[in-house]
Amino acid sequence: MPRTISTGDGRDALAAVAAGSAARAELATAVRYLLQLLVEKAPGNSVEVRVPPFGAVQVVEGPRHTRGTPPNVIETDAATWIALATGRTAWADAVTAGTVHASGVRANLDGLLPLRP
């Protein structure tokens, strides 16, 4: 089981990212903290959200996959994920720009973002 990131540590990491002074460890903490918040907001196993190399989670209620590549996958980079999760970028804009790759009929986080850390 992955360790839980405290609200204080998550907010500190997000503040460092926003200030432009985040080290790699702080960037990783910010990404993982926001993924943790997404899991809390939309628990489930039907959509896999990947932010390589920092983390991946399964969210959204629905059919569960057990082997191989899941049918609903969202993948993006750390900067885009943080911008989406904090509301600085809209889901549709990121998809249109090609900074989010979403495949599968359920691979849409539009109604779940932004998160409120």
C-alpha cells in the first residue's frame, strides 16, 4: 500500500511547484498528492490515470480490469497533471493540445477536475 501524503506535505509541494522552486522530490510529491486526492474523490477501478514517472492510480466506479492494459487510460506529464488538478488548465484544452492522451469511453476527468487540495 502506498504511503499517504499528508495535507501539509502536499500543500508545501504544490507551493514549491507554483513558485517554480520545486526539486524533483517535491514535484513527485505534488503529483502523487493530487493523484491521492483524485482517488479520494472518485474511487474505483475503471480508469487508470498515469503520470509517468511519478505515479498511476485507478479511479472511477465501473467495470474492473484484471490483466493487461486497461480499456480506459489517461496519461499526461507532471506539469499538465498539476495544471489540470489545480484548475489552471481545462480538461478539453489539454486534450485538444495533445498534452493529455485519453483512450477508452470512460477516459474523461472533465467532471472531476479541478481538485481542491
